[in-house]
Amino acid sequence: MSILFHEVVFGPVHSRRLGVSLGINLLPVDTKYCTFNCVYCECGWSHEAVGRSNKLPTRETVKTKLEEKLAAMKASGLRPDAITFAGNGEPTIHPQFPGILDDTIALRDKYFPDAQVSVLTNSSTLDNPAIFEALKRTGNSILKLDAGTEKMFRLINSPRSGITLKHIVEKLKEFEGQLIIQTLFIRGEKDGKKFDNTTGPEFMRWLKHVKSINPKYVMIYPIDRETPIHTLEKVSFDELRAIAARVEAEGIKTQVYY
């Protein structure tokens, strides 16, 4: 069973990381659409070919629906902590993402200037200069880094052909620290192969990457919802706190969301 968002603008929802968050889904409302096939994704598996855009909402539609929702929230006295690009896959796939982001920032400034505009992204589209610059403009870009080695990256995230962990890390360094890293720690089994990104050389390689990226802070969390693979284990809070302590010892702020 998968969890999909059936609206372009949804919520607000209570996010363990972002507080009262109004969501924006730039993807199809009836299927996952992504450059990754993460083993833990609540949206299930990706089946659509990346590059299809006939099911994506237009920039005008997103702007209209977002303004309607923000105006209604303003009238009701409900204030969002964040306006978040999330939804049924990777939001930056949308060909009009940079313009939609600019519209969103303008509407945020009009209705709730104290709210953060956040983007949850898997870091796979950073080669596109327009997307890279757009993510830098948000001030609250939250970028995925779940692995320390290429082997673990492919086991956990199952990226589209041509996407490598090494290249993602190099692009993350180009943010010059103006980003947030999000990491889901997990262990389990996929296609008969056991994996664990919480300990040993795998963890140390991940930590080395984080140090080289030097983000504003790191968000650490475990699985929290149903996953497409049922052989996954939720990492304990104590283990996550121990991991956070290792990161903080390197001078990088870290928060566990459990």
C-alpha cells in the first residue's frame, strides 16, 4: 500500500521536521513520479518514465491553488510554519519548477512572510543550473544524502541510470554550506542483500561526505510509515542520538526527528 497526495496543494499537515506545513505537489496525483526508487518511500515504487509531463500541473494552476489556500488560511487565522515542496516524488522534475518556486516565495511574502519555503529534494537534478540556483534562493533547501558508498546508494535509493553518489556529493559542496542535509538511517534486506547505513565503514564514509559538504545542519530520522519492502527495520531513537552525537562532535548541528 502506498500513500499518495491527491491534490496540488495539500494540508496543512503537522510535520515532525517542519511544524505546520502546507504542502505543494508538482507531480501526478495518482502515481509516484521520481528519479529514485528508495526502498523506504511511502509513495511506493516509481513506474512512470522520467520526462513525462502531461500529468503535471501548470505553473498557473499551482499559483492559483496556492493563493486560494493561503487566503483561506489567513481568513481562518491558521498560520503555516512552512510551505513545502514535497508530494508524490521529486518536485524539481517539474519543468517549471524555478518559476513556480518564485511564485511561491512571492505569495509567501504576501500572506505569511514569516513562513519558510522549503524544498524536499533527492539531490538528483542539481546539474540543471536553473534548479540549482532556485534551490539556493529558498534558504531552506533540504537535500537527501542516505549513503556513504556507491553500493549503498544503489541499494537504498535505486537512482535512475547515470546518477552517481560521487557527483551528487560534489554538487552539494557547491552550496557552500547553505543547505540542510536529510538522512534516513535504516537497515534491512533487498533482493537477498542485507544493508545497514548506521555503522562501520559505511557510516564513516557518510560522515566524511557530510563534513566536506558542511551543511547548516543535518536532519536524521528513521522510517515512520509503511514501506514498499517489508524487510526494513526502524532504527531506534538511542541509535540515532548516538549518530547525531558523532556528527555534532565534528561541529555540525544535528537534529533527530523520531
